[in-house]
Amino acid sequence: MAGLLPSPRSIEQPPQERTEVVVDGSGSGTVFTVLASETAHTILGALREEPRPVSAIAETVETSLQNTRYHVERLCEAGFVEPVDTRYSAKGREMTVYGLRVDRLVIRFEDGSQSAESTAD
């Protein structure tokens, strides 16, 4: 049956060049909470290599499917990762393929009329 399913193809998903997060006390804490996780860092590194379904991400980062799904959902909510394609498993189940949404993150700190900028690659 596996021969009847379409084979995985290379996905060209160039991330956006930059995402800017303004730290002014209004909701930016979510971004920092998501980025505080070592698992999230590892997932971002895996997706930097190529877009993958959750099962392949879990295998690559050596953690459970449930843990991976949790972190991928949080990364999607924060705007770092997005669905880029759909593939089918050997059993014929649909799998969402996730890729990076950003190539670079710029964090800008604002306090009233003053602002300072910090860039993280």
C-alpha cells in the first residue's frame, strides 16, 4: 500500500526575513515564555534544516509526540512556526508539515518615547 501514496517531496518554504517583537509590557511575555524552552530551541533548529511533520520533529529532537505537538502549537501561536504543507503517512493519514515562519527575530525594547534595539539571529 505504501507504493500508492505520494512520496515526500522537498518543500521550498523560505521564512520571512524578520519578525519584530516590541517589548512594552503588553503581551510580549508569551514570546519569551515560548523561547525559554530548550525543547522549543531544538525544534526551531530542526525546522531550520527543513519543514517536517510533528512525528518527524519528535523523532529528530528525541522527545514524545505529545511534547512535540505542545511545543509546535506554542511556536505557532507565537508566530515562529506555521503549517506549510500536508503529507500522508504510510497508513494514509494526513499529516501537517510545519516550517519556520521567521528567519530572524528582532526584539525592540520601548519605554515611552525611548527605544533600544537588540538583534538575535
